[in-house]
Amino acid sequence: MAPTFNAIGLAVADMAASLSFYRRLGLLFPAGAEDEPHVEVTVSGGIRLMWDTHASLRSFDPDYEPGAPSGGWAFRCADAAEVEKFHADLVAAGYPSVQEPWDAPWGQRYAQVRDPDGNVVDLFAQLTSPQ
């Protein structure tokens, strides 16, 4: 039997700041999650997204040191207008824009912002049928 893919983790410096950002994108977290060292949510498809503070990671790996952000998550929006709205809302809330909304050559309206830990978060909506 092979292992089953089940979760994706994100290391964060400040749990409250990170959860505040991801709440703006529609993720729901339990009350008081901001005060926890580890938080999980299950998204469509049954995949768990997990947040761990740097301190939590050091609790079982004393040599843990956060690296430069090198990944990110993508959020599908209903349409191009929703990409525009979420990008504008996040930038207005103080999160840095990486790329203003644009029509990508692969047939999607696309935009990118940075979360509180510097990870790039994509916002996209299908404009045409995928080839």
C-alpha cells in the first residue's frame, strides 16, 4: 500500500496575522485558533491545510530555521471580477501585490499577493475553456 497524500503545511511567524489573511480568502478557522501553535482546516477534496508557528516546529526540531518563502497557494475565484475584488481588498488591507490582475496566456484572469510570511498567493478565474 502506498502513502496517501493528505495535507499541506505552512510555517508561520505569527499565527494570528496568517489566519487573518486567509480568512479574507474565505477559509474558516475555529474560535481561538489565533492562539494555537498548530491549526488545520479541511478544504474541498478532503485535503488538510495546516499552519504551524516557527516555535511549534522548533518544539520537535530544535534546529528548525525558517527559510525564504518558496511556495504558495492558489485560490480559484468565480470570475474575473472576483479576482479584481479580492486583489483590491487584500492590497487595501496592506498586503503587498506581486502582480496586478492580468489576462494570462493560459486563459485565466490572474493576480498575486503576498501573505504575512511572504508566500505568494495566486487568485485566478477561468476566462476560456482550458486547451
